[in-house]
Amino acid sequence: MTKWTLNRPNGSRKESLIRVKTLLCTAFALVAFAANSIFCRLALGDSAIDAATFTTLRLISGAATLLLISSARDRKTAPISRSDWASAALLFLYAVSFSFAYVGLSVGTGALILFGSVQATMILGALRKGERPRLVEWAGLWLALSGLVFLVFPGLTAPSPTRSGLMALAGISWGLYSLRGRTTISPLAETSRSFVLSVPFALLVSIIMPLQLRTSLEGVLLAVLSGALASGLGYVAWYSALMGLTATRAAIVQLAVPVLTALTGVVLLSEQVTLRLILSAALILGGVGVAFRKRGEPDPLKAAE
């Protein structure tokens, strides 16, 4: 009994540090995801660059940034495995499908299809692995999803089946990529390998689509920013965060990205703050907050039964 009492504070401090690290990494990753949406919207929405070139430059700049960081930290590289190629393929499928889908989808429609696909993929993956979300987590998910629908509803249009399929593929690929990240041991090393190995796939797409080549200085800069900052560093933070999140919570927390994207648009693009944005943000963030209630706390839905 004495030994347990003496060791408990150290264990509590360690758990607290892990929670703080998870929180900080999650926050940084979500901000990076929102910035990535802004960069993509500016580049592809204004036709500053074609989708294939944007994807290629995004992945190359992400790979270069992560390799520089890895070399500076003098990390030994592990042999490339089939698992690394699988993660790289998922990363590429997400990036290329996302770029080509947004050429012909409205922002609202694209966001709804993307995040709906991500949620479905990650939660189904969690259930398949034996994870059983609590009732309060399901409640948080539906509350956040209702906020997402309310947020993007004015921008919803009848989508192209091809573009919708591409965005769904992007969401499924990202969901699977995130699920694989929950088992990572070294987030920096594994994310670096994923980016480096995804580059040949992206180059192949650019090579077979030369007639659609369109570049500008603005488009190139946005692609590099998207790859080096919002993708490369953001995905390392996300892989680090996934080590401390359940698959269900990792799925739900990403619903905060559209809110952050909208708020970033208000600050950087002079978009208007509307009552719809305020109410939807409250629903989404409230849903995320409900889902993240400590497991030791009573579940209000169970208590009400």
C-alpha cells in the first residue's frame, strides 16, 4: 500500500503530460488542417494551378520539409516495408482525390462529403477493432454532425457523381491513413516515409495529364505552403495526437476543422461573421466537447435510462 501511494503522483504526472501533449498536438493539427483547406481553396478555386501539379508540389514540399527535420535530428532510417507503401498510397489517394474533387464541388458540398466519409470510415474501423464508443460519444458525434450540416447547408448543390466519388475516396483514404497512425511508434519517421513514397505516385499523375498543366507563382507558393506547413508538419502532429486518442474521438474532433476554416476565412479573407456560423460553431464545438468528457465521469445518457 505504501509503495502504491508513493508511485501514484509520478504516474499521475506522466498521465498529465501525455494528456497535455495530446491536446497540443491535436490543436496544432486541426489548425494545420484548416490552413490547408484555405491554401487549397485559394489555389484551386482561383485556378492559380492545376490539381495534378498542386498535388505533386504539395507532396514534394512536404517530403522535403520532413526529410530536413529528420536529418537535423540525426534519426536513423528504418527499412521500407509494405506497411510504409500502404500508408503512402493512402496519403496519395487522399491528396489527389481531394484536389481533383474540389475543382468541381462547392466548398460546402465537398466538406460534407469529405468529413462524412472520414467519420464513417474511422468509426467503422473502431468498431471492427472492438472499440465501443460510449453513448455520450455518439451523442457528441450527432450533435457535431448536425452543426456541420447547418454550417455548409447554404453551399450545398447537386454534386457531380464523379467529383462526389472522388471526395468520398479522399475521406475514406484519410480515415484509413489516420487509423494506421494510431499504431505508430515514431510519428516523424513514419510520416516522412509516407510523404517520400507518395511522390512517385503524384509524379505519375502529372506525367499522364500534361494537357491540363497550369501554373502561376501564386499557385506554386500556395502548394508549397500547403505541403511544407499545413500537410508535412500538421500530419506529424496528427500522428502524435493519434497515440493518445481513441479512433472515435479522433474521428469526432476533426469536425472542428470546418469551423476553424470558416473563422480563418473571416480573419484572412474578410468573410462575414454570420449568425449561422456562430450557431453551427456552437453545435460542432459543443458536440466535440461532449464526446471528450472524461471517461470517469457519469454518462448522462446512461443515467437517464
